[in-house]
Amino acid sequence: MDRKDHQIVRALMRDGRLSNQDLAAAVNLSPSPCLRRVRLLEERGVITGYAALVDQKAMGYPITVFVGIRLSKHDQATVQAFERAIGAIDDILDCFLMTGDIDYLLRVVAPNLDGYERFVRERLHAIDGIASIDTSLAYGVVKQSRVLPLPG
């Protein structure tokens, strides 16, 4: 990727609805080469898709919870079953494989504390192989971004 590709990606991370005309103007290219570069970035898997960013509170999910999970065993069957189960739960927005004291860190949304309790009791406790669940509630957001920094 060259500098122009980085500019294109950054502009699209900021506003995925930019028309090709506006994108080309923003990165100082003519529309045809700009579109060609965007298509190549998509084909190479640099741009993996486009989505609307939605306010979670407006959608009825004002609670963000970070959940640390420790597995009881780390054999292939337990890990695969856990990861499959997590992938099927819409309340879990992100799941990170971690180093350190926890095996996974989940970012979960909930409508309220009762809803989070139901989530733990009905969804997490139903997954075999979990040794412990550690919960941290986020009570505010200082920074939230989907725009990656430019390299260098």
C-alpha cells in the first residue's frame, strides 16, 4: 500500500458513504483511478466491508460490559466449542483472545442490569468449559473510534 491508498482507506473509515467523486477529490485523484484503487483494496481484503455506525443507546442498549472469561480447559474441543458459542450470541459485539490472567475479553451490550444478569445466567452459563466470569461495567466513554492511524 502506498500513501494514496492509506489516504483512501482513512477517508473511507471516517465516512464510508463518500461518493467516488467526493473521495477522489478528498485524496486528490481523478475519479477513475480512485475507483480502481478502492476496488483493488477491496479485492486484497484491506477494505472488508461497509457498515452504518449506530448509537447503542438509541437502539436500547445503554449498558456496555467488559467480561473476562477463563476457560477450565484449553484443549481444542473446549476452545472451539466456546468460540462457536460466542460467535452465535448477538449481545457480544467483540471477543478478543487475550494473554495474561484471562483467556477472552468480551464487549457486551445490555438494555439494563437485569438484562445483563439474564445474559450471564441464560447465555454464558450455558456454555461448557467456562471456569470464571469477571465483569466490569463501563460507566462512560472517553474515546471510541473505528479510524485506524496511518502507518509511519
